[in-house]
Amino acid sequence: MTETEAKKEIAKLTEELREYNYNYYVLSKSLISDYDFDIKLKELEKLESKFPGLRQAGSPTRRVGGEPSKDFASVKHKYPMLSLSNSYSEQDIRDFDQRVRKVVGDEVEYVCELKYDGVAIGLRYEKGVLAQAVTRGDGNQGDDVTNNVKTIKSIPLKLRGDYPAELEIRGEIFFPLKDFERINKERLENGEQTFANPRNSASGTLKMQDPKEVAHRNLDCFLYYFPISYNNVETHYEAMQYAASLGFKVSKNMALCKNIDEIFEFINDWETGRHGLPYEIDGIVIKVNQLKMQQQLAFTAKSPRWAIAYKFKAERAETKLESVGFQVGRTGAVTPVANLSPVQLAGTTVKRASLHNADIINKLDLHYNDYVYVEKGGEIIPKIVGINKSKRDPRADKVSFALVCPECGSGLVRTEGESAFYCPNQDNCPPQIKGKLEHFISRKAMNIDSLGEGKVEMLYDNGLLGNVADLYKLDYDSLIGLEKVIPATEEKKEKKLSLRDKSVRNILSGLENSKKLGFEKVLFALGIRHIGETVAKKLAARFKSIDKLKDASIEQLTELEDIGDKIAISLSEWFKDPKHQTIIEELKKSGLDFEIHEEDNINKTNKLEGKSFVVSGVFEQFSRNEIKQLIEENGGKNIGSVSAKTNYLLAGANMGPAKLAKAEKLGVRIISEEEFRKMIDY
Ligand code: IVH
């Protein structure tokens, strides 16, 4: 392809992908399948890497581009990011309306909007391209979280329509409830502590080091305010329409209100309506619509006089704590659950509340038989937010965390620095065995859906399964005899037997098919604490086989990006247990794959065989990870620090001077990204 052709093709793909993104994430319209979208995105990525000079600013390939960042630079806001004054009563709103009318007269109109419970963000666009995203901070300066914000698909990287050369817009980043629940489910499966509420975890997510993890969480963003008037708009309502025309996600749930009654109507509608929203709101914002009047009203030091927030009272109920139960999860993490006297809350009957962990029980100072306040947040299970101490029985004992596992009686343990208690009896505690079996057969792991959770439980209860290796010892005879057939008639008996025959054959073929899955799936399926899907993939790609992974030192493990001490220690502890060695040996015998095969890797060559590389600095064509991957795919080895044995120092921009000096001193060859590409003919 010539450069001119490439330019045309890049422009076409960029535009198309931008349209698909905008339609999907802002307008909720799906115009293309995920698969076709990915193909187009890959095509564009390929062209851009072949012709890096032709990549457009704000290209759709740049959403998860940035390298992990340790610090977030502090940035001064051009226009201060103010807060809103709060109100909790009808009277407060009436007073606000009176104050406003006194200054600007009775022509005033209001816009009522939802008050999103998230994290405020300021976006700056230069020539239509997202240049910087900054948190509120103290209102005068905040943190630059641009790389993480770029992963939010509803935020345009490039504006549409008629945009000014420079533009600032404000909005709220939030965690959609279904994604919040998805992430918590994943965390639970990985043996990690679940997040307590969507707002705090959205805020924590924005400060994460790895934009890939941020992208995985699927944050979203509504825009609601321009600090200055663009496009000569005269009202806030028009400003929001203009924002929508630029490609921003602007809520449709806003109303133009002419008087206080219309404001209350909006408030009352959402007081109940909010429970049906796919995200959390904590109130309503009322803004003067006419920008001229906003200017007349101006600001106090902290907030505009032209707007007010009406905060909903959190729906809360008081009820009695009947008992505290302890549940043991797949990974052995023990979760306390409060059993309550049933009480009505936000339209449902609440009987249980999550207590999360021992720290929360202590912080609440929870006693048996206490009368507690429960609130409904983003989660399905409500939480205890306080205690009515005036009703406490003075003789009541403090709630203490279980000392032994309620399922198997083992003493519970707590890892330093973690809030969760674990049952250490990984291989003999019934819910942990069942949980591990269920995880092993699950869709994301070995995908043996012909088995299913119910059947696994039955097989376990019948003594046919003690661990995951036993799955592959199941045969036709052991499975077919499981349920007793109680024949009503001969005909029905025949039918039942034939159905069972089919189901058993399905299970066996499901098990057989699972043997074709790659090492990374098997590794994930083993259900080692803290080894989620992504980590399993990384470990498999780096260490290539279970034997090499087993022999890896903590240092070698933590050299990998995203693998910290917690994961490394969990792995090495797991491998130390002889029972786990036996499981691996048995699974190997059954034909499961415990290594990455050379032929799986199409890029693979031997060009770098026997050569060791230290990669340092920032590169133009590839991310550091991509470079490391290329080194390995071509037979080379990545090492962490320069020594006399190092063959090459692959030096990018901004690399540490100490490394460079050491390489020079030891005579290690220093090569550029370009030279590296030539070495592997890329
Ligand atoms: S307007 C100058 N509109 O609530 C005023 N804020 O408690 C700009 N918020 O700092 C803010 N939804 O983070 C505005 N529809 C909305 C909002 C909203 C949520 C947040 C925002 C603000 C905080 C005040």
C-alpha cells in the first residue's frame, strides 16, 4: 500500500470507528457486531504502526495506549472547579428560588438534572482532540488522569461538529451498577475483597496505574457544565444540546422548569424513579437556565449562587440484628452476613445485609441484638450503616468474627495487610472443594457446560469428586448409575433412561473437548488465589509451562508487570503443597495441556535465540510490553537489570541515566527501537 492509499484508508477507518463508538456508547445504538468492530480496529492499528506518521490525533486505537503511570501530575484548573451548595428540604429550595428571583427577577427559568454520584472531572479539548482530563482536587488544582479517562468509551477522543479551538467541559465519571457488580463478582472469584460502593471505587479506579485495568472496569461519564459559553449559546439547556452535538454523553433526564411546582414534580419523580436507574444518583441539581442571569448571580467562594443541589435522604430502615452468619467462598475467604428481622426498604423486603469484613464489624461496634440502620446502595444486598445505640441491651456481647471455619472447623487465618479472613483448609473444606470444581468447569475456565453446578454438587455429594483431577476419571458407568430411576410406567422409564444416556454422553464429550484448551485456561481453571484470567494469561505467555512456572522465583514472578508480591506469594505457596503437585500430575495424565506450544505462536522465530535484553524507556512504535513480547516470541529473553551477561540494552526515550551508564561501562550493546525492529525483520 502506498502512503497516499494508507492515508485515505486510515482516515476512512478512523471516521467509521469513531461513528460506531459514538453510536454505541453515547446513543446506545449498535450498528456493527463486536467482532467486525474489532477487525476494523485491528486493521487501523496495523496501518498506523506501519505508517506512524499518519495516525490521526485522537485515533480510536489510542484509548488504552498509555503506559502504566506511578504518579499523577498536579494541574491547575483554568476555571476553578466549584462544588454545589446542598439542601435537604422543600423549604431550602423555596428559599433558593426567592434569593434568585430577588436578583434576576421573575423571568427566571430552571433546569433540573440528576445529581450523579461519582467523581467530578474536567476535560480540556484542543483543536477538538482530548488533551487533558483533571480531577477536581481542591477546586484549584487536581490530578491529571488523562490516560485513564481516555479508556472511557463515551468520552470522545475527538469532537464532532462545530467545535471551538479550545474547549473545557465538566462532568461526572461513574461506575454503572452492572459493571460494578461484574467487577465485584470477579473480585470474589479471584479471592479479592469486594468494593463497598460504586462512587469510591470509581474514584479509586481513576487513580489506578494501569489504564488496561481501568478500561476493563467500564466506567462511564455524563457531561453537565461548560465553565464558559461556547457557540454563543444563551442558556444552560442550549449549552447541553450543543454539548450533545459535539459527541458528549448528555443525560436526557433533564427538565426545563418555569416555577417551583415543576421543580418539585421533577424531584418527586426521581425520588422513587432513581431506583430504576442503571447508575447511582444522590439528588437533583437545580440550575438557573439563562446564562446572563447566572452571571448576575455569580459565585460565592465555594459554589455558584445560580445552582443548588437537593440531596435525597438515603433510604434507610431500622431493624433488629438477629444473628451474624459466616459464608465461605471458593477461595476460602470468609464473609460475614447479618441476618435481620425482615423490613421494607426501597420497595423490597430486606432480611440480610452484607458486613464485608471484620474491620467493618469493629468500626460499627456491632453488638448482638442491636437495632441497626440499613441502607440500599448500588449493590443488591443492602448494608448496615449505623446502629441505634439507645436501644442496645447493656448486657449484649460485641459481635466477634468467627475463629473457626463454620464449614470444616479449621482455624481461620488472616494475611498481613488484608482485611479478609480465610479458611486455610483449601483442599478439604466442602464449599472450597465445590467452589473450585464449579470454577474449573465454568465458561471462562474449562467451559464444561454439560456438567453445570448442580451436577457437580451431586457428584461431590456422592463421593465421585474430591478435586478437579477426579473430573477426568468420571466414566460412563459411574455417571449413569447416579440417580435412581423410579419408573411409573415402562414407557416413562425408557424415556428417562434415554435422556440420561444422552446427558452422560454430553458430559463425557464436554470433558474430552476441554482437553483441547490452552495452558492459560488450565492455569486459570486451577483456581489459585489471586490468579484471575488476565494474570493467568500473562503467566502462561511468560513462563510457557507449568514446570517453569513452578520453578520461578518470587523475583522472576514480580518482574512481570501487574504481578505483585501478593500474587507471587500465593502462587509459590500453592505449588509447595504436594497435593497440588499430584493434581497437576493427574491432570497431565488425563491429557490436559500444561504448556504453550511453539506452533501456537505464528510470529515466532529463533532470531534472538540466546540473547538477553534489558528494555528501558518509552518507545514510539510499541509499548514496552509489546517489545518484551516480541523479544520472547523471537526466542530472546527479557531481564530486569543490566549485567555483564546482558547482550543488549534496548533504549527508548527518557530512560534512566544509571542504566545507560552501567551498560556503557560493561560494554553492553545499546540499540534503538529501529535497530531492534531490523533484528527481527518487523
Ligand atoms: S454542576 C459550578 N451538575 O455534584 C457547578 N454537578 O456536590 C458545577 N454533580 O461538584 C457542577 N451531578 O461533582 C453539576 N448534574 C450535575 C451534577 C453535578 C453531580 C456533582 C459535581 C459537583 C457536586 C456537588
